[in-house]
Amino acid sequence: MEPASPKNGVGKPSQYETAVVGRVMWHLLPFVFICYTVNYIDRVNLSFAALEMNADLHLGPEVFGLVAGAFFLGYTLFEIPSNLILEAVGARRWISRIMISWGLLTSCLSLVHTTYALYALRFLLGVAEAGFFPGIIFYLGYWIPQRYRAKAAALFLTSTALSGVIGGPLAGTIMKMDGFRGLAGWRWLFLLEGIPAVILGVACLFRLEDRISEAKWLAPNDRKWLGKRMDAEHAGVRKLHAMTLGSALTHPRVWQLCAIYFLIITGFYGIAFWLPQLVKGLSGYSTFAVSCLCSLPYLCAAITMVAVGRNSDRTGERRIHVAVCAASGALGLLLAAVAGTGHPVAGFFALCLAAAGTWSIFGPFWSLPTTFLSGTAAAGGIALVNSCGNIGGFVGPYAVGYIRALTGSYTGGLVALAVSTLLGAIVTINLPAEKK
């Protein structure tokens, strides 16, 4: 017989609760972790391809920034509709569709020969991927109790850091196939890295369940307990905030989260898409060596974001964790700008600090929306936050490329990213305290 859980997640959890939630996390998180690792590799492999592709296709820094950002235009436009469809038809089928379509489009990037084709396919890739990340966050919110979500989100989002750890050396290795079967190395990169997404998309149909009652991997008593626990949490959120989809999309706190995420993502993707070229400029190393060296900032990010997520759950505090991490990321970007090419070692370690601070934001940040949103309001609200935030995915890379084209240096672009991330910290501190 399962014991009652502490009300609203307050107090020490019972051994039974810890065991059941542990089983849920072990079942769900490794799979979605792998899926998002592949997602992030496919999203930013353009940054490694650029080490050779830019010369082949005659792309200047401003044009490359636009190519990188085109993804986020499609992503933003279709984010909310995609997440609402996911809630209507179920996560299993919709996430499967998303993964198969983005995998095929990633492989199609190997066929481009013009800038316009590159723009078009990057835009369509954004349309295909729209809804994946907020869909996973929304999905986990129906399986994992609130008190565990920062840790769960941090573990899930560590995949973005791990993808950088393995994605760099993997990209460098694949690009050594340059000339094989008459294809450039960067074309092999796109062609091969699209395939795992298609395979995982098919696996989603067999690995994910839409409802707790369908989870045959949980004992009947565990399903019953978890279903009651999650229903009680969602009912509590609805009673406290009573939000419809419309009220969620116009709620001031949702728009504050949109602003914070936009400012943070501007810095995040500014780093992600330009990191290989920044490291190339600092070191002058070969494509393979640069790809391997880029794994170190991501490794730092993977370690710190799990530690931050655990501490956020332990203390139950979110806002200060987000703000301190954002300020640390801004400091790293500013130090990298100051170091410039004259101090390559200091500049590289500053980029490690920037990555660690910026990536560590996400665990506690994505625990904030589900403290006052549930059901359709959560689906729409989370998608809106992610949509507005990912406009920063266009702004950040483009700003760095534009400033680089104007000045011939990365310094101004790094300062712009630092200012944006610091503003994100300031807005976060001014969020109202969440009701318990």
C-alpha cells in the first residue's frame, strides 16, 4: 500500500515516493536525453560544417549568421501550433513525426549548392523541429512531480552540453571523409547526422506512452499512486491560478519569462553557432583539432548544469539560481571579449565559463512555468516562452556575424551577447515570488 505524499511536495519525501519517481525518471529521461542530444547535434552541426562550408559556398560572416538564424524563424512561427497539436494527438505520435521529419531535412542539407537553398532548408528544419523541446517539457510535467523537475530538466538538458562534447569530435571525424564518393566533408556531416533522428523517431512509437495508465513498466499500485499525485498537483495549479489558454498567453508572468528566455537564448546560440569559429580564431588549429577542443566548454557546462539543477531542487529556489548563472555566463562572454586574440588561453577559458553559466540556467528556468500553468495553458504558455526565446536564436548568431562583418573582430559581438545575458539576469531577479 502506497503512503500519502507530503502536501504540495513540501517536507521530506517518503521512500515510496522516491522509489516510484526514480523509476519514472530512469525510464523516461535516458530516452528523451538521447533524442535531444541528436536534436541539438543536428541543430548546431552547421557551426562545425561552417569551418569548410563557408568557403565552398562563399558565405561571409553576416550571411552565415542569417543562415544560422533562418532555422529559428520557422521554429518560432510553428512552435505554439505544434505544441497544441501534441496535446491533442498525444506525445508519442507527434514527437515521432517531429523527429523523422527533421532527420530527413538534416540529411537533405548535404545537397545544397546555393545560399537560397541553404536558407530554405534551414527554415524548413525549424518548422519540422517546432514543438519538440517544449513538447518534452510539457510531457515530463505530466509524469514527474514538481519538486523533482529542476533536476529532471537539468538532466534532460545536459544533452545539449553532451552533444557538444561528442558532437565536436564526431563532426571532425566525419568531415575527414572529405572527397569520399565525391562529396565534401561537410556534406557527409549533414547526410550521416540526419539518420539517427529518423531511427529514434520510429522508436518513439514503441518507447513513449501518452498516459500514466498505459505505463506497463510501472506496477499497478505505482501507476495508481503516480496518477493521483499528478492529478492532485495539476488540480492545485488550476485552483490557485485558474488559467485558460487565452489567459496564459496574456499573463504578465508568462511574458516576463518570454523576455528572460529571449535575452538568455540570444547569448546561448550566439555562443553555440560561433564557438568553432571563435576557437579557430584563437588557436589557428586544424578543423579536427578545433572540433575536439570545442568539447571542453560543453563538458564544463554538462557538469555545472546538473549540479545547479540538483541544488535548485534541494533548496526549492529557482529565480536566484537562474540569475546567478546568467550573470556568470555574461561575465565569461565579457572576459572572452576583453581577452581577444591576444590572450588565446584566457579567451578559451572565458568561453568555458560563459558556456557553464549559460547552460546551467535551463534546469531551474524550465521549472518556473509549471508552477503556475497546467493542461492546455501549460502547452500554450511553454510554447510561447520557447517561441519568443528562440527569436534570440536568430538575433544572437546574426548579431555576431553582422558585427564581425563590420569590424573584422568578434569583440563587439561577444560584448553584445554579454549585455543580453546580463539583462536576462536582471529581469529574472525582478520576477515575483511564486505562491506556494
